[in-house]
Amino acid sequence: MPGVFYRRPDPEDPPFVEAGDTVEEGETIGLVEVMKNFHDIEADSAGTISEFLVDDEAEIEADQELVTIE
Amino acid sequence: MITIQEGGIASTVQDRGRFGHYHIGMPPSGAMDKYAHTVANYLVGNEADAATIEMTYQGITATFDEDTVIAITGADMSPSLNGESIGTWETVAVDAGDELELAFATEGARAYLAVAGGIDVPEVMGSRSTYTLVGIGGHEGRSLEEGDELPIGEADDTPTDLVGTQLDDEYVPAYADEDTVRVVLGLTDYRLTEESKETLCEAEWTVSPEADRIGYRLEGPEMEFKEREQPFGAGTDPSNVVDLGYPIGSIQMPQKPIVLLQDAVTGGGYATVGTVISADRGLLAQRQTHKSVYFEDVDVDEALAARKERDERLETIRAEIESTD
């Protein structure tokens, strides 16, 4: 969905995950803000994060790829 | 009955709205895109005021426990029935046990699901519309969630003969291209400098992530107000005026515009510099976050003519659908 992508749960907090981290399927890796609400973005597969394709606080669109997990 | 498997991110039951309570601070709620809501109802043989499900950006997944007919209009959320893609702006037959699934919106922001007989939640103060801020109407006054069960109203006679009716292409809005909405300037546009007033109707505005059923906050150039000594009763900020009623669609201007929509506050002390006309509010409600919007200045006569044209188009659509009956 179109909104703003956040890598941190709170501006003061560290990012949910970094490139190189191992994630489980369903683990929260970021947030998208849309309509004044924050929705969790969950990993759609388990693996290691190889790359973030968008920056923190970037504007994103529906169907956009955010992260590469290998 | 419809059982919700996945509620999407903001799906609510809406009809045409809850009227007659504006003076006590109660906005009407109701479908954000009345045109899409109404056409969906006509396609399944309902009256325009039957309740539909309004879905925002992400559609629902739901199962039906009875045979019926449905129509999905508005934003394109790639609907499928038992995994098979189905058409939009079209009457579709559903069998008991079928699973309907909608994905995310590829064009537009809001889709409408109408079912023959309407979504039969109880009326609250004369309407089935959900007003989530207060928690009334619709299904328990809130957005739909997994496990919710929605009753379907009695259709006079399930209109299976409408199945396959497809709205003529000329009546299907191209939401992605509709970036201009018409506004009537006022009530307090005199507060803006002449330069800002011109900028309002020339600038490219962008829908911010803070855009929902309450209001659409837009990003764009900073607006400037004429200097004055604030009158008694008005706040100290230059954007403040003595409290006044806010028409639905009015553009409130706390420096950057917020277009007040179906669930908005009904009055207050911000300058409202214009009002998006009723015929174009549905198009605004279909603009996705990050998309641009332009305001075109029209007078009240043009606004009324646009509303009449929209209503006549809906009547034509209704007649065409009934003639295929």
C-alpha cells in the first residue's frame, strides 16, 4: 500500500533489522505509515537480509519491493 | 451471511450517510466515493442507500454462506472468487461456500462490495454507516476484522438475471488520471493573501500519508494570510477565525490544506478557504497517498450543474442496468 516506510519502531530506537541479520518468516522488519496508522511489514520468508531496496522514511507504493531476503 | 477471514487495513460498512445530526457535531459518515458505492448497489438490484463494504488500499477476504449476487466497484483490487479472477463494475454470481479475495489497490484507493439485499447491520440513528471515531454504526462501530459475521438483507428476489451485467466503459472512472477536483472558494478565503489564493488553485498538491475518512492532508506550498488584528473569539494564529461550521469537503487551512471528508469535525476555528464540490469528492477519495491533486475554482452554479450531471448519469446507469434485467 502507498505510504512511508520506517525501519525503526520509534525514532529513538534501533532499526528492527539490519542487512546481514537472519529473519524468521513473519518477523517484523519495518513499518508502513498510511492513513495515520502504522502497519507491520513482515518478512514473507525466512533467510538472511542481503539488501534494503529503499531508505528509511522513504515514500513507497503498493507492490514495491522493500528488502531482499536470501 | 458473510464471514470475514481478513479485514484489510480499513474496511467498514457504509451507506449514503447518517443525516440530520450535523448541528450537534455528528458528521454523516457514509461512502467516501458515492458514485462507486451507488453503481455497486444498482448492479445487484439494490437501492442506492443499501449498505456496502468500503475497503481502503487493501481488500478483504471473506466467505459467503448463501447463494447471492455481488458487484465490486471503485479501486481495482484484483478480486478473485475461489482463486479465479472476477470482473469489477460487473454483477457476479456467488454460491454458498465461495471465498472472495481482494488484493491491494493498483488504481484508486477505495473499493466497494455490494451484495443483493445489502449488508444488513442494524441502523443507528437512521443509518448503517460506520463512524469509527465514536464507535457507532456498521459492524460494532469499527473496521472489519477476522471472524466478523455480517448479515445479508433480504433481496426482494435474488436478481440472478443481472449476473454478467457489465457497466459500460464510458461510465467507469479512470481514477489514475483524475487529478483535478473542483472547488468553490469561501467561506473565509478572504483571509489568504491574493498571491496565496492564486497559488491555491494553481499549485500541485500531494496527498500525504495522513489522508483518511476524516480528512485529506495535502502537501504543497506554504499559504500566507493577510495580516490583521485577530477579532475577539478567534485564536492567535493567523489561520484562526471566529468559529464557524465546516461544510463537508471544506479545505481547512492550518498553513497546509486539510480537506474535511465524511467523518470530519463539523465546525471550528480554522479558516476554511474553499469546498471541494460534492460531484468531485469521490475522485479525491480515490487519490492515493503521494499522488498529486489540483484545485479548479468554480462558482456555485457550476457546482450544482456538476452535481445534477452526476445524478443524471447515475439515473442513466440505473435504467440501463434495469433494462438488461
